[in-house]
Amino acid sequence: MLVISLENRGEPVLIGSDGISVQVVDIRGGRVRLGIVAPKEVKVLRKGLVDRQDGNQESTEKGV
């Protein structure tokens, strides 16, 4: 994991050369809101949602 310290809120972090960028949009209490810009063909999902989908799929496959 790479941890980057930013000078200013809203300063984008560029990932690769494919036009992907991430920036901190807002910080309130213990929550951080991120803005992500990526090409349409790149899926951007929270890991928690992917884990939930995988769990539901496994339950369906097992007949639960």
C-alpha cells in the first residue's frame, strides 16, 4: 500500500497513464469522500460491495 501525503484537499493523485485520478473531495469526522476519474471501460467499485456480491453469489450457488 502506498500512502501519499497531500498538500491541499482536492489535489489529484494520478494513477498510471490511462487518465485515472483520485482526489479527496471532503473530510467530515471519520469519513473521507473521494472523487475518482477513470475511463468508462474501467470499473470502479468499493471492495465492500464486491465482497457482498461475491457472498450473495456463493449463497445462490450453494442453494442457501
